[in-house]
Amino acid sequence: MIGILIGWVVAPVITDTVYVGDTCPGTAVDSALMGVPSAYACADVMFVFDRTGSMTSELSYAVANANAIMDSLMASISDVRFGAASHADYPASYSYCGYSNTYGSSSDYPYSLNQPLTYDTATVRAVLSSISSTLYGADGPESYARALWEMLHDTAIGWRAECARFVIFWLDNIPHACDLNDLSRAYSYNTGTDPGRDAVAGTSDDILWYPLLHDLRTSGITPIIMVSALISGYLNAWQYWMSDTLANGIATIRGSGIARQIDSIVDATADVVDSLWPQVREATYAPWVSFTPPYYTDITLTPPEDTFSFTIHFNVPSTTPRGLYTFHIDYYRDAIRVDTQLVNLYVENCTIGWDDPTAISERKENSLYVAGTIINVPQEYQVEIYTVDGKRILTLSAGKHDLRSVLKPGVYLGRTSGPKSVVFKIIIR
């Protein structure tokens, strides 16, 4: 039995697990225990700022408080990095999906990565100061969909797979997106299209709002939408879009103690887990492994930590050649890889008649024989006895041996070396 502890860690804990088994389906079963603390050990935090004209006083407030926000989060999370991005809107006019307007002026832009994620807070603070002034932005809706889409697709941001991921986004309006004009939804607006990276309306990279929210949720990125206290009329719509069934984020009116507010929001998200699951990383070996249960969902953690167990079933195809096979089992919390287990699976041939998972078999190969728990080892042979997780516990030289006197009740594997290699199972009752 593996019996490993899977925890929320800064770097994955690699456990080298060797199973000396066979290719008979269902004969290999191990287990893992996943410990999930109700606090984050590491996090990546992106600040995103709407720089359009209506954000003048709001943007100044947000940037001025960035130092306090970083200090507060660093005090509560031991390993945290920060980055910054900004936007105004597309510097063009569009007439598409029932909406015609000028989105922004020539100086505007729909998205910019101002600073990739880094531990260097001094650099982040300097960058924030450089984007504290507003631009233009002609119409009301802005390129919010593009900015959030880039949080998923801009590889230069540098998200860590094993850490919590947050986007703290200051804004005061609603996004461009054709599918916002949907009367079947709780909130419907006619705001035109977000034309995407090519900035051309009606092409394949136009960004749709509701698929984007779904992708944010499944990616493990948590948006924290800070709606301006000066223009709060869209708060209800943002709270709907950030609900757990859509983006699984948070939308709120920006308060006066913004650092404490954000620290409290981030801390509260650590107690709530949408899903926990294990997954074989390499597609070739995924069919070899199954888990019971396959996942846990809708979890509220009890501080300081809860544990969740998984039974791991190895079902190696019967045609698999004898040898060593190496792969990884990754453990995820809401799409964040919190730990990795390295598995070295040594596959023996499935010898029919010698390997009976329910009863002791008797087998003779000339003077080499197994009868119940009695093994007779000829001069030219040596027999090694293993636990099912691959630990060698006995080496038997020539002679007759009764394993009942030296082994506790359980299932063991025997392997001979000599004129003939034989693998067999021993059951001590």
C-alpha cells in the first residue's frame, strides 16, 4: 500500500512508488491520502486595471493602495508572486451583431501585459505607478472580455500550475461581447463584439462571454472583480457572471479598506473547493489506472486541514510486455496541480495457474514446487519474496521453507531466479 500524503505544497513532493506485480487485471491496488489545508501555501496574483476615462479617480485609488495589497497578501501567504496588466479599449469603430459605435481612441489598447508574475514587488510597484493615468475609451462597454481571455492565453504571464491563481480586476462598466445580448439570461446587454487579437469583427477569434466564464472556472483562475464605488449599477450583473456555476469568482463594490478587503476575499476562497481529483499525466498510461472515488466535489474545508482518500487500481493490459513502466499521477484542486506522484510500475508476465487471487495454488516444476505456504527451493534456484508494493522482504536459498512461520497474514509475490523464471502469488491466511 502506498500510503502517501498528498499536500498543498510549493513544489510537488515526488514519491517514488514501485509495484512489482503482474498483468492480471485487478491484481494491483494501492491507495493515496490527499491532505488539503484550508489556507494557501502559494499563490499567483495578477492586478488588471481599466484605464478608460471614467476610471480616473478609481484607478488612482487602486494603484495607490497596491503596496498595501501586496504587503497584506504576503503576510498571509508564504509564497506569492504579483504581476500587472491593463487595458482601455480597441482603437477603432465597429458595427456588428446589432451594435455600432467607436470603442476607443488612437491611444487606447485592448490589453497589455505590463509585468509578468514575479517575486520582485519593487518592480511591480514601479510598473503600477506607470499605468496610473487614464486613457480615453469612447463608448461605455470596454474590452473586459479580451483582458480576461488573455489571463487564460497569454503564456508570458507565467502562472504556476501548482499554485492558486487570482485576477484582481478594477473596472466600472460591462464587456463587449455579442452573446451578452441574450434575453434568456438574467442580465442582457447589447454591447457589440469583442473582436479578439486580430481586432477584426466577425472572425473566428471573436470572444464570447459565457464560454470565457466557463474556461476561467475550469482553468482554476479566480477573478476578483472590484466594481467602482462611483459607478455601481452593474454590480448585480457582475455578481451573476462571477457565480460559482459560471466563472466561480467574486464580484463586489470596492471598499475603503481595500487591502483588508482583498485579503479577506482571498482567504475565504481557501475554505471552498469545487473539486478534487487524481489524473494520470501521460495519456498512454491513463487507461491502466482508475480511482475510487474518481473525484470529490462541493467541499467546505474544516481548518486547519481535511483529508481525502483515493484507492488506486492498476489494470495493466494482458498484452503488456514484461518490464518497467514509469508515469505520473497528478492531484488537482480546482484545476490547480497540488501534488505529483511518480509511479514506477514493474510488470511481470501473467502466469496462469500460479497467480490465483483467491486461493493458494500448488505448482511443481521438477524439484521446484509451491504447495500452500510450503516452498521447496532446489540448489540451482533462489526465491525472492516481495510485498505487493514492491518491497523485498525475504530471499530463500536451497531447502524447504514454510512461509507461515515467517510472514504475517496477507498476500505476497514470489519470483524465482535460476534455470527458469517463475512468478507466483502466496496467500498467508
